[in-house]
Amino acid sequence: MRAKIEWSSYNQRRYGRPWIARVTAWPIGARPELEWGGYAGDDAGGELEIEANPGSIIRWGQKDGRGNGGTNEWGIAKTDGTIECCAQPQAREQWAKSTTVPASTEPENPLAKITDDALITEIRRRGLTVTEEKII
């Protein structure tokens, strides 16, 4: 889906072009990796846009040429294409939820529910001999 943010006019001599990005990876203890979107507009205003899925972490902002920090925002993409603002800790929490691997990814052993007696009976039915040490 296309996520977007409306951007109002700005003084192009002071501020840089607005930017938007989607977090694609966020290793523990490191900065997030980003995929960049685009700005459709000029200093009179426009729209930031990026491809995202519901729940994607989005960052956007604008550099202030005077060194006052500019803007640097965090948000979470919603199903309707809007982006809900949040703080960095909430964004990190959302990222952790969306990338958590289930506790057990191994398939269940199909023989785990079969008793030894049932298994031995099946082996004998197939014409094999069962000893205490091995199947012949």
C-alpha cells in the first residue's frame, strides 16, 4: 500500500528537502536500516510517500540548515495508508512484535504419539523381525 504524509510549505534556503523511509531491518543494539521513499512537491508543499504494509515502521523529517536539528519523526503505517506518530521506543516494540519468530519452528515428530507396542506390532505386520537391539 502507499503510505503518505502531507507536507506544508517551507523556506528552501533554510530547510532541506523533506524525506521519508521505511525500516527494513533493525538489529539489536544498532541503527535501523532504511528503504527510502520520495517527496512529490516543492517548497510550496507536497506529499511524502512510500510503499509500506500495515504495521511497517516509518521515519520522516527535514533537515534544518541552521543546525537546529530539524524534524525527525517515527510512526507506524495503518491499514488506510495513514501513519500514526509514535516515539522511538514504541516503534522498536512494534518492530520486535512483527519480527518475533515462533518458539518452536520444528515440525512435530509424527512418531511421538505412537506407543512402543503399537510400533512393534506394525513392524511385525510388515514381516520384519524385532529383537531387543535392532530391527532385522
